[in-house]
Amino acid sequence: MSADFLYTLEVILNGLMAGVMYSLVALGFVLIYKASGIFNYAQGVMALFAAMTLVGIQTGQVPFSHLINAIFGTEVHHFGWTVPAVFAIILTLGVMILFAFIVERYVLKHLVNQEPIILFMATIGLAYFMEGFGDLMWGADIKTLDVGIPSGASVWLEDATIGWGVEGGGFYGFYIDKLDMVAAVVAIVLVVTLTLFSQYTTTGRALRAVADDHQAALSVGISLRTIWVIVWSIAGFVALVAGVMWGSKSGVQFSLSLIALKALPVLMLGGFTSIPGAIVGGLIIGVGEKLFEFWVGPLIGGATENWFAYMLALLFLVFRPQGLFGEKIIERV
């Protein structure tokens, strides 16, 4: 096979891997929107906060150490121990569940049956609060996250594909990051599990009922407060998974919260209410931006990955605003 064809195939594979990473963030948006009708602007910050908390627990960092040192004139930063990755992940998940309880008790409980724009504005305030609270709690420095996920090129894949090209054609095998391959497997497991949970469990059906009508759900005995705690806990778990993958890939820093912006085109393509749609939308965005950069980027100066996804999302908003898998809602006036 020609080197050009193989390089195009490599770009597609890397695009699929990048799309999976986008989808991990988009899943959190879909879960909360599907279950409560709220577009959670804070989902990206939740991934950042989960990653920061995981690093802090794993390295034995003292929470609020900067504040404690400033008030009492001490120099306390670490407890002096490290926590195994698996145990640290479990403790971080507990923190995210506690966060879900706090959000329900002090925010959502007071906004039952309010207009969607009010709930959306509440999540914006929550996002800025979490970002500042995370800074105060763990510090703003860039952190290295290591939970044992392999990274770097897959040597096995390079060796297995190096012979696919014609001799002397300049093809040296597919370069695929092992971390992206792990993320793809994790995303598949998450999508299958969450889809089955949403469609075939009593709690999953209750989540959809709450999203359709808060008052009607309450009238048939569904506890709105319990449902919101459950869905925000699940979204916190998804944020933790996304934070682990993105933090392992690019470090834990405050720009990590901006991955939410990359999830927006994914949601517009896949639909705000479809869990499989989040994955399909992510794959389309990932492959599309990589191919566009590979084919068209050199002709127009490059850097097309920054805006291609939003251009594609704009086209979908014009011709299919509900996305590929979203529910088409017709309102008669």
C-alpha cells in the first residue's frame, strides 16, 4: 500500500482516539441533561476538580495548605505519605459523591421546576465557584497525574504495521498513543454500562421521567432530590474518568476545564439526550478535524483544529438542530 494511503489511515485512527477523549467529557453533559433537563456548564470544571483532588490525595498533599500557611505562618504542604492509585481513585469518587449531595442540598433543591435558563445560570456560578475552591484547596500549580496508565507510542503496533508500506516508501508504522487506546476501551465500557442503566433499570427510567416533567415525577412518588443526587454522582464519576485520562495526557492544570468547550460541538452533533450519540459525535469531530488539518490545513496555513469542530457544529445547527440521535421536539403554538 502507498505511504499516502497509510498516513491517511493513521490520521483517521488518531482522530478516532481523539474523538473518544472528547466523548468522555460529553458523556457528563448528556447524563445530567438527559436526567434533569439541565445543561451543566460546570462539567469541565468537575473534571478538573476531580483530577486535582486525585493528585492531592495520591501525593498526600495537605488541603488548603497555602491558606493555612498564610494564616498561621507555617510551612506545611504534605502529610509525608503517598496513597496507592486505586485507593486514591476510590477516595476521589467519594469526594465527587459528597459534592453531588452538597449541590443538591444547597443549589438544586431551591430551583425545583424553575426555568431552564435559571438552572443553567446556576451551573455557571457553580463552575466558577468550583474553580476558585479547587485553586484554594489544592493550589494552582501544574500537577503530574500518574495512575499507572501506559503512555507513549505502541511499539507493538508500529512493528506490526511497518511492513504494510512499499519498500522505501517512507512509512514506518502506525503511531498510536497507548493512553488513547486505553481511553477508547474505557469509553466503550462506560457507554454500554450507562445505556443499559438508562434503558433497563427502574432508576434509569425515573431519571428520564424527572427530565420530562419535575412536577409529574413528584406526583407519582419519584423523589426528585434522590434522583438529582444519583445523576450528579454518576456525572461526577464520568468527570473523574475524563479528568484521569486528560490529566494523564496533558497534566492537571486549569486549562483542563476548557475541554468542556470541545465537548459542545460533540453534543450538537450527537444530540444532548443520547449517550451513544456522545460517542458517535466525538468520533465524527475527532476524525473530521484530523483529516481536515491533514488535507486542507497545509493549503490555508494550518491551525484548523481550533475551529473546524465549531464550523461543523454550526452546519448541524442549521440543518439538523437536534443532532444525529437527539429527540426532535415539535411545539405547537
